[in-house]
Amino acid sequence: MSDSNKKQLRHARSEDSKRVDDNTSAPRRRRTKESKGKRKFKPIYIIPIVFVVCCLGFAYYMFSSLNTKGPVYGQRCSSGMTLDLSKMTEAQEKISQTEGLSSIKISTDCLIIKMEFKFNDDVALEDAKQMVIDATHVFDDTMGYPKNSEEDAYSKMLSVDGDRRQYDLEIVLYGGQEGFPAYGTKQYRNNEITFTDANAKDQALADSIVAGQNNE
């Protein structure tokens, strides 16, 4: 065999060997790509994604709650009549002229009207209670809302308007005589104010009223 024929034979064998290597390596490359693709979708990667989504949802819920005090709270508050702030100020000024009264503060929180009375040191507790009752009627009359019936002691503002509940009263009385501080409440469905003095059996109720006043 001539040298040229030998070279051609070696070249042909070399080409066949390359084709075999290419054919055997192709499946290997495909398996490598497939295995890499599978690693991208491991379930463990879902955990941080779910965590982030939950955090965002919780943050949105907290933001909504802080701005509306929650959907239930907001809906309940919306049933109340719109109170004229100028009339509230007028009522406060009228009440402040009561003899023996050092100061009066009136504020609102949702469906609660809060009243804080400070009496002179020489005013007895029982006298202070009557002065508070009179003051609530001055406040109610000044606000100018009608009553549901002549038998009612207070107007619709402190009762119900149709089928919608209106405002409760929460009252704190401060003074220098025995029995102070005292607390009063009137729920919208009642016609009378219930007083609780410093020796109250229902201390939890008294504490809740004071806490509410202090947050104003």
C-alpha cells in the first residue's frame, strides 16, 4: 500500500471517530441541560416567595386597619349623625358657665361622646352628678336634634335614628371631695345616666372610661 493510500485511510478513520464521539456526547449535553432546568423549579424556592407575599398582604391589612380602624369599625361609625362642631363648642361654652364647675371638655370617638368635668373642691359628689345630668341636657338641646317621642329624655342623637344606633355617653367627674373621681355612662338605648364612683364594684368599667379619656 502506498503512502498516500495510508494517509487517506488514517484520515477516514479519524473522521469516523469524531462522528462517534459527537453522537455519544449529544445525549450527554441534553441530559445536562435537562438536569439544570429541573433544579430551577425545586419546591424549596416557593417558600420565600410565599413568605414575601404573606408579608405584603399583612402590611396592607395593617395599613388599612390604621387608616379606617378596620372595616367593621368604619361601618359602625358611619351610622352616626354628623355632629356640628360649632354647636359642640357652643354647648361646651354654655356648660362651662355652670357655678362650681372648673372645666369641661367634650370630644367624640366613633359612636361615643366623651365628657370630662372638673369641679371645684367644695362641690360634693351628689351635687356634681346632678350638675352633669343638667349639662348633658344643655348639650343635647344645643345640638338641636329632635326626639323620637315626647317620653324620651334625650334626642335621637343620644338614642336611635330609625333603625340606626346613635351615640353613647361616657363621662368622667373629677373633684376634691370624697368619692371622686366618678364615672357616668349612658347607652343609646337607655334614657338615664348610670354613675359609678371611686369605690365602684365594676372597677373594670371605670378603668376603661378613664383609659378612653386619657387617649384623647
